[in-house]
Amino acid sequence: MAQVVTHEESGAHRQLRLRLALGAAYRFGTGASESWSASATLLAIRHRSDVPFYAFDRRQVSLALTRSF
């Protein structure tokens, strides 16, 4: 879990960004020749600005299933 807060002032306007990322992975299989893993990640970003055009919220979910051989 990581949280990054960025505060930026660029003359004309101010911005604030909050970022949160959560992830988990699980490895399963019965030996090195058939090693499978599954992972999931959630990313949430909240960006605020004095200029409404630059303000946004984003949520992203990713799921992955991988096999190493």
C-alpha cells in the first residue's frame, strides 16, 4: 500500500493529488515447471485543482493470471 500526496503551485493555479495503490499476488502450482500466479491491483487517484477542468477522480482495477515456464 502506498499513498503519495503532491501539492503543486504553478503561478496561476494550485493542484493537490492523492494516490492510493493496493495490490496482492498469489502463487500456486505443484512445481517449478507449472508455476501459476494470480494478482490484483486497485489504483485510486483524486486530483483537485483551482481550475475545474483539471480536477478528476480515477479508479482502476486490474486482474492478471500468469504462467511461468
